[in-house]
Amino acid sequence: MTILTGGCQCGAIRFACDSDKVGQSSVCHCRMCQKAVGNYSAPYVSFRPGAVTWTRGARKLYRSSNLASRGFCGDCGTPLTFEFEGCEPSIAGGAFDDPAALPPTLQCGVEGMLPFVDGIAALPREETGDVAAEAGSAEPLRSYQHPDHDTAVWPLPKA
């Protein structure tokens, strides 16, 4: 058994999932998912019962429909879950410490797919640091988000 870990951007919420209980890894294009994550689509990984353990903090829930709720960090706002009533939560793909370990195998909600999505891979590319320089910043970009691994304490004590 491999444990997959992850959490929100600020580190207030962390989770661990049993990789032997992974269900479907999908990208949803429906309008509810677009609004829930503020993006063109939403990647989620479903799990069989008993696979997800919340190891730090508690997510807030928003009832987004008569059938499901959306979980998020109340401190930083990171979208974390899609939860059908009475089922194990599906975890947002980008919230995992190693999202590349869970590539999507299905697209759903395709009725909401935006017409330009298929062409995104062909667009010009630039690295994150390039954006800071283009914005006129003299200093390099420094992330304040939680690292992609578990920590005993977060935030770290000030030196």
C-alpha cells in the first residue's frame, strides 16, 4: 500500500489516501465544477470507502447541489473535495503533493467543455518565474505556500 498525501495551499488542512483504494481520476468540465474551482475544468480523484484520512485541520463544506457538497480550506480557500452525499470524498487532483501520480483517465461533464480547451497544449509556454519578471518585479518569486510534503508544524516558527 502506498499513501498519497496532500493538502491546501496554506497548510492548514492535510490528508492521506490509500492508493490501493483509488477509484477514478477524472477531469470534469461541468459548469458547477468550473465555478467551484475557478477554472476551465476540475480534476478530481475518487476513492473507495475508508481511503481518505484528514491528518490536519477540517475542511469547510458548501452544499453546491441537492446531491453534493464541495470542501475547501476556510483559511486560504483552496478547493479540496467534491462529495456526493454518503460517499467517500473525491479529492482535487492539484491538492495532492504529487499530482503527476494520478493522471486523469476520464473526462466528464463534457457538455460544459469550453471550445478552446483542446487547443491549450499548443499555446506558447513560459515558466512561472518569467511572469514575475514581466510584471516588473526586481526580486525573484518566492512562494509562501505549504511545501509538497507533510510537516509536523505549520506554519513554521519565525526565525
